[in-house]
Amino acid sequence: MIDVADVKKSYRSGERTVEALRGVTCTIPKGRFAFIVGPSGSGKSTLLYLMGALDRPTSGQITVSGTDLTAMTEAEQNVYRRDHIGFIFQAFNLISNLSAVENVLIPYLPRGITPELQARAVELLTQVGLGGRVDHRPYQLSGGEQQRVAIARALIKNPEVVLADEPTGELDSKSGDEIYRILRRLQAERQTTLVVVTHDRRFITPSDLVLEIQDGLLKVHESEREHNLSEAQV
Ligand SMILES: Nc1ncnc2c1ncn2[C@@H]1O[C@H](COP(=O)(O)OP(=O)(O)O)[C@@H](O)[C@H]1O
Ligand SMILES: [Mg+2]
């Protein structure tokens, strides 16, 4: 479960201070498929990166499965991220002179690759439909295939949380459909908590949790307000 409590984040840029998040409170239950939606510049990526301990809030608290990310030192955050969070970025972020399977193994390169890990990486690539492409370099793969390598890389550590920032933003709609099919299947199989930033609402289904953000604040929907009210009256 991801718990965000009154999180504010401001950035200093020269003389100006940008208030990217102005007090966000939300809970994403374990195993949910959640979306963060909203206009460009509204704070979506900022919120996602804070959930992944890539940065820390100016104030407020974020806990993931009971672990307080905001109480960690930077070194602790690095280890936490490495072991617990899978990231998928819009631009795939693969290393161009490594093969697909080597890219999947990136999180383990500093610690050494065992035959078990090697086999797991190949298995994950097979699961995302790239079993026949394990030795291809990124330039030999389409955009959709590169993003599938990035999904396998995010999953190799079996993270309880996977965070994706506009994962289909650079893909044509057919490849985008394929990416969501894979994400949904893997999420259902592994009970991963999956948080996806997008401005494409086409991929949202009625059972998903939708966090709508605008100007650094969450918009509360009518139905939720009524729900919160009726809960408060119990
Ligand atoms: N590292 C940064 N330094 C300064 N300003 C930033 C930085 N990151 C984001 N911002 C600003 O914070 C606001 C929210 O950005 P972001 O979270 O990236 O929005 P979104 O992902 O919804 O497009 C924007 O005004 C953006 O310019
Ligand atoms: Mg963004």
C-alpha cells in the first residue's frame, strides 16, 4: 500500500519557486492498478517520483508498505529503490550497447549475474513476447519492443511496486495497446501495485483507481466525496 499524506513539493529555479505539489493526500491499496492523470505540468511525474523515492517531498510523508520513504537518508533511498521499485519511463532508458537480456539484468550488474538471474531475464523476455530477441540491441528493436524490455527490467527484482511515467507516450497506438495488455497481465499474475502516469485516458478501465491532479492538487470526484461523507457518518 502506498500512503501519501499532505505532500508538498516545491522546486527552486533561480529566483522563482515552483510549487509542483501543494498538499496531496491519497492511498493506493496493494495490488491495485492506479492511474495518475491530469494536464501537462500539473505535478504527475513529481508525485510518481516521490512514490519511488527518486526525490523527497518538501513536506508531508510517504510510506510504502509501512516503510517511511521520507525518513530515509539518500543512501537508504538508493538501496530501497534498487530492491523494491520497478521504473518504466517514457523514453525506455535502455543502454544502447547492451543486448536486450543485458538491459534486463542492469539492476544486478553491480552485484554480478548468476546463471539463475540470466535464466530469469530470458524467461521475463519470453513473457513479454521477446524470447526470440534476447541478443538484440535496442536499435534492432521497435519502440514497443524496447518498452517491453524495459518492463522486463522493471520486473526482474520482483518489486512490490512498479511505477510507469507515460509508458506509451512515444509509441503508436497498436504498440501502446500491447504494452497495456502486458502490464495488466503481469500485474494480475504478480499482485504488483502498479501506478501509471498518463494523459491518455483510453487505457483506463472502470476497476482502476484514478487520481486526477490539477495544479498540484488532487481533484476529488463527486462520487468519492459522497462516499467519504457516508463513511464519515458511520
Ligand atoms: N527539477 C525541477 N526543477 C524545477 N521545476 C520542476 C522540476 N521538475 C518539475 N518542475 C516543475 O514542476 C511542475 C510539475 O512538473 P511535473 O511533475 O513534471 O508535471 P507533469 O508530469 O504533470 O507534466 C511543472 O511546473 C514543472 O515545470
Ligand atoms: Mg510528467
